[in-house]
Amino acid sequence: MEHLILAINPGSTSTKVALYKNEEIIFNESITHPHTELEKLDGILAQTPLRMKTVMDLLEKYGYKPEDLSLVMGRGGILPPVEVGGYKINARMLDLINSGNIPQHASNLGATIAYDIATAAGVESYIYDAVSAANFPPVAKITGMKEITRVSLYHTLNCRAVAIHYARSIGKKDKDLNLLIAHLGGGITVGAHKKGEIIDTLGDDNGPFAPERAGSVPLLDLIDLCYSGEYTKKEMKEKVRGRGGLRDLLGTSDVREILKRIDAGDKHAELVMEAQAYQIAKGIALLSPALRGECDAIIITGGLAHSTRLVEDVKKYIDWLGEVVVLPGEYEMEALALGGLRILLGEEEVNEF
């Protein structure tokens, strides 16, 4: 039986859309939304109509309508801690996302857009491997403040897919391996995978700085900045996520442009990119105790893994820790679609939010 599965993955400045017929890809496109366009809107939730139109326009471009679909899969966002795998999109999940009471990130829109299209099509909708999905043991959740508990905010969807892909490439299963995986994108996250479970992570607000994220910064200085009177709460959150990192330090988050500057002799840009690589390596090393030295491979993935220069700079700081494997790009759309297919075929149980 042929199943048409639509996968939707909203990122900070892009909306990725793919359509699969069972395991066969029909189309996979990424539409970029300029910062100037997004910044006119009042927050992430206000981006829904823009991104919804993007998805519908792509369906129409390839000659499909919502009623042709068998299932709609959305990227899982920054929800309270959940299990890995699929969750049916329900009213409780949508109410929480629309309430504004959870961190606002474009990934949250994966559920709302998927649900609206699935409702129009008369089919089910699910999220898969949400940003907050992990298996932290109790020891990994404790911080030095009783009011704050560590939770996972990680590129779970891509990193789990990469772990499975790598394991298959060497004739094993992800449950056979211990891996440290760094996803390099607009945000950078690092995770420790122990025998198929994600047991610790560094999110884009407590790990390396990234093209658009400030990463971990000295807390006392951050507190002083918050109370300096120079910035509103909204502006401070934007400095942490959206306007931080390379964008703040060099005026752009486009690594290709930065590398051109370096080739032209820009020493400051060269130093900042060296610091980027250094922080990525520190983040990987910081999670190594979670695996107690038993690391089968360090995997570098994500869009920035295409940059040979950046990857080589990371390697020189971290290759002593284990074999470094580079799997550039993203497997997120495939992970969404094939996760949906397994759900349709009854091969994978669905969680209830």
C-alpha cells in the first residue's frame, strides 16, 4: 500500500518540507526566511501563517493537495521533557505551545502546522524526536540552584538519525555503541548517546556559541547585563538566541561570508572562528565523563559540518578523545518521514502527550 507522508521542519530562519511515498522521496525543499521578514512579526507564534503558506505552496508546486496525504509529521519542539519517538499531536500539546508558557522556538510550529494540515486532510498528525526528548539519569538533572533542573534541549531528531545511520554503516545498531555527537547549525548542541539512549546533552544556551546563539557565558556578567537598563527582557533573550554568537561578534551568521573575510586577511574573523571550533571541542569533551571513557566514535553533523576548515579545527582539539566521524548535513526529514511510516505500519508505538 502506498502512503504519502508530509514532513515539516521549521528552523530558526527556514522551513523544510518533504513528501515521501513510503520510503521514496518525492520532494525535499528548504525555504529560507530572511531575518528582515521574520523580525517584522511579533514573536515565533506570529510566524505560523507565513510558514503555513510555505508548506501549502510547495504541495501545490508539486501537484498535491492535503487530501492526498496519509499522515503529517511535524518536528517536535521545546516541550517539557518527553521520551524519544512519536507523539500524537493533541489539544493539550497545542494549548501549551500557543500559551507562550514554554520557550519559544520555531520548532514548536512543527506541531501546529502539521495539525492544521492533517485536520484539513482528515488524517492523523504526529511529532517525532522532540527537541526536549532524552533519557537523563537523575544525576544529570541536578544543578547548583534548587529552583533549576537540567533538561535536554538538543537536535534529537537529526542526532538520533545520525547515530542509527552510522551504526548501520559499520554493521551494528545504535544500541551497540557509545557516541558523542555534535550538531553544528544555526544553534550548536552536543549529546552523549549510551547504547541508544541520550543520557546527557549541552543545549544551545549552555554549550558552545553558534552562528546565532550566545552559548554559555559567565553568569555574573550576564546578570549585570540583564540589570544594566540597556536591554529589555525580550532583547536579552534575543541576544542569547537569535542575535548572539557569530551574528553578534561579526555581524553575520553566514559562515561562508566569514570564511571569505578570513581568506581576505581578516584576523579578527579568523580568531572568532578559531574560538568557535575551540568551544565546540570543549563541549564534546565536557560530555565525555557521561560515557566514562568508553566512546566508540565522535560524530560531527549538521550544516556547518560541510565546512572542512571548521571541522579540521575542531578535530585538532578533540581527536585524542576518539575516532572523529564527519556526517555533514541533516537527516531530519528522512527521520520524520520514516518514523511516520513505522507508525502507520504499526511497527512503532506512539506516545500520548
